[in-house]
Amino acid sequence: MANGPMAGRSLHRVLGDHPEALMGAGCGEVEITGPADVLIGYLPDLDPRDVRGPLLAAGYPMPLLRRFIALSAVS
């Protein structure tokens, strides 16, 4: 079941020959029919919901997380 600001809403759109569409995460559930090239991206919320919070809850120490974040910024 979809949730978010678009939950319960339905939108049907037909796109032309060389269409581009950008859909925000608030769309929830999306169905694409026909031939299509789809790129899906996700930008995690590093602090605290998606990365730092769960790792701290799992017992990883903050100094280790700081070191990892510093290393990933260099890459």
C-alpha cells in the first residue's frame, strides 16, 4: 500500500515519443507500462533516520561512524 502525500490519489498520464518524467518520493507507488528506461535513485538521510540512527542502535560506536563518514567523503 502506498503512503505519503500522494497516497490514495490516482494520476494517469500518457507521455510522448521522447518523454522525460521526474517523480518525487512522495508519489509512493508508480506503475509504468510499455517499453521504458527507468532510472531510480535514492538519497539517504544520513542523520539520523537512514544510516547513523540504525547503526548507533545496533551498537556501533560514534567514533567509528565518524571515521567511515570521513572516508566516504574522500572517495
